[in-house]
Amino acid sequence: MSSFQTSPGTRDILPPHAGRWRAMVQVFADGVESAGYQNIIPPMFEDLGVFQRLGDATDVVTKEMYDFTDKGGRHIALRPEHTASVCRAFAQHRPTPPWKVWYSGPNFRYERPQAGRYRQFDQVGIEVLGVDDSQLDVEVIALGWDFYKAIGLRNVSLIVNSLGDAGDRGRYIEALGAYFKTHGATLSEQALATLERNPLRVLDSKRPQDAAAIAGAPTIGAFLSTDAAAHFAAVCAGLDSLGIPYEVNERLVRGLDYYQRTTFEFVSGSLDSAQNAVGGGGRYDGLVEDLGGPATPGIGFALGVDRTLLACDAEECFTFGFPVLDVFVIDTTGGSHALSITHQLRHNGFSADRAFEARSMKSQMKSADRSGAQVAVIIGETEAEESTCTVRNLSTSEQTTIPLTELQNHLTTVLGPRQPRRHTP
RNA sequence: GUGGGCGUAGCUCAGUUGGUUAGAGCGCUAGGUUGUGGUCCUAGAGGCCGGGGGUUCGAAUCCCCUCGUUCACCCCA
């Protein structure tokens, strides 16, 4: 047992898992960049105030913020999500709308760790600022949907809802509060406490005790303004036209208070745990203004990388092979030949590795086997004296001895051509 | 923040009503094979039995505290 280990809710992503992780982010990046989104890398911490705009009735703000005072006396918080930072960046730099960006990186929330829930967790996501068109809502949802398809997940369902405009939302919350106050007798203590802070959130309760009261609660649909209802209908029609299956759930409220109009969530049916939402998002038309920018509509989503990988484990998809190495160089004469040959091979575009510490032939062969290399290049006493090398195919065990000067050509024949490595893009 | 489960080798786990020097499999290293991997055989390395305190002649084992971990509530990705 070592003296130090990772802090609660954090972990090391070790190889080979980290390679799979990076591959998943790459699939996401390829998908959204082909739709015109460009990468943004906001800082991992900001002034606490940036995140307080997420709503003071959200737990993310009131009890999960990873905040501290820095040496300059600033009240700083590690970001709990990316959306607020992206909106702050928009308000600060005023890029020309529409601004379509994507991101990937860690977020921090001080919570008790649980299945699929960490204090440092990674998300990938997109945000679009400056466009009010319902067709954009469809595009955004479709890009999330396509990502899950691209990595091979089959058991993901899409849930959509509309929370209406700010006014609709306010009237609905009022009606909801009034309803729960008259039906409060059956509600749990926790739900009653939630009711005080934000009646919407009561709909999220998973306690069986609350189910009856929630089932009878008024739904948002009747409170939508004509505009909001038309917007939502257009979004649903757009999804239909693209053949993306979805389910309208008027109980879907989501946790951040800034959402208006379209909201959606991707739920994995393959995750047994309580945390089965692998992604979610929606419109947040007032957020940029709250952060001191011009009134700007916005929409986006964030997908949990950790949870998505858990879902992939459950569905046995997006597995990965060992990284394949072209050549493993074995040198039983002390290692200097391995040093120069691997150097040369790498410069010519072959991937190559070797063993160190002058191990035995047998030991080096084992390392070659474990490395996944396709061929072993062997330099023993005989080869060293004759300036030759033995090339062994590690899957067929066939081997031939050739002059060292022929090595590049031989490998090109056996493995195919490689591009010499360049140092500039 | 609240509640339940679990902490023994790098990993997965045995360890009887408390009883001598704490085990297995996998992995790792070396040898069997004086230049050749994936199978097989042999050997070796590797443990403050999470930490602290207590009960006892004696604790991995029983009790208390603590830390970690895990699941759930809460909430969320």
C-alpha cells in the first residue's frame, strides 16, 4: 500500500484505457468538426460568479462547487461544467454569431462519489450562440445522437421536452408549487425541502413515496406560449424528418436552472446504476445576458465521457486492440545496435521499440511478443560481426538474415511503405 | 451531507470456534532450452492483513475510532 493515492472521486486513467478514452474524444471531434464546430479550450477555473449564474436553486451551485480563495484574494471555483465558461467567453470576446464550438475536458463537483459519478469527470460537448432557429436544435440533438451511433452504442434513448419561455416557465413553476402545496401530505421530507427551493426539481425525485403526487402534477405542455409550442413542434418535426427516434417526457426538467424551451437527455438502457443519463442539454437563451453580454440565444449539450465508456463496457462496444508496433529490435550484444536501429526506423516512419538492460535473448523475445510488434529485428554476435540482421515474423515465426543495409527496403516490402517523420505540420 | 456493504501480494480472492513461520491463481523475474516469444515444467521476488487504540497468554480473525473504497439517497454527465 503506497503512502499516497488519488483523492476521493478522482482516478488515474491508465493505459490501455486512456488510449480508448482518447479515441472516443477523437470520434466526437471528427463528428462535430465535420459539422462546422471549432474547438474551444476555456480555463478550468473562473471567478465563482460565473458559475453562480447557473442558478442559486441548483445543487451544482449551492453545495457542489469546488471553490477556494486564491493568493490574490479572488474567490475562484473549478468549473462544474463548460456552458457557463463558453458564454462568459462569448460575452468577453464578442465573436461573430453564429458561434459554433466544441470542447472536451474535466469538470469538478464536490459530491460523494458513486457509480458513474466522480468529483473530476470529463465531458465532451458543443455550444452554439446567436441562433434562435428550431432547425439548429435539431442539428445539435442529431450530432449527439450520431456520436452514440458512431461509437456503436445501440441502447441509448432520447428524451425531449420544452420548458417554455421564461414567462411560461415562471407560470408553470407557480402552478406546480400551488399543486404540491395542496398535495404535500404525501410528499417526503426531502421533496418538501426541494419544493421550497425549486418546485420543478420535485419532479426529479426518485423516491417511491413521491411518485403518486408527481403523477398527478400539472404538466408543462398546457403552459407553453404559442411561440414556444410552435418552436417545440418544429423541433419534433425535424427529428421525425431525420428519422431520429425520441420520446417526449413532460417531467424532464434537468438540473441547471438556465434551461428554457428545448431540453433533452440521452439515457443509456444498459446502465443499471442510478446514473444512467449519458448526456443532456438544451436551450439557455438568457445566460449570455446574465453574464454581462448582449441578449443572445444559445443551445448545447454535454456528454459524460466516463458514463459513456461505462455504457460501452455494458454493451461490449468501442473495444480497442493493442496499439500495434511495427518492429521490436532485439540486441544481445549490449544494446548499441538497438539504439541506432530504432532511432533510424522511427525517423523513417516505422514504429519501433526495444528492450533495455541487456536482457537475455529469451527475455527480449518475450518483450517483443508482448509489445504486439509484427516483426522482430534480431542482432546477435553473428549479425553484429557480419553487419547483418535477422528479421523474424512474429506471427508466422519465419525468419531470414539480411545485410543491415537492406533492412529499410525489406521492412517496406514486408510491412508496406511508411511516411518519413516530419517535424513541421 | 445521510445510510448500507467492503478493505489480506501488482490484480482476483482463500484464510475454519482467535492458536506457531499468512496462502492460491493470474501477472512479474530467472532457469529448463549455452542466440529465439506465444504452450508446458521448476524456482524466485513480492505482504506494517488500510491506519490507530482496546480485549487477550496470543488478533488478519473480536470491540471502538479513523481513513479509504463501493452502492444508494440527494443531485447530476
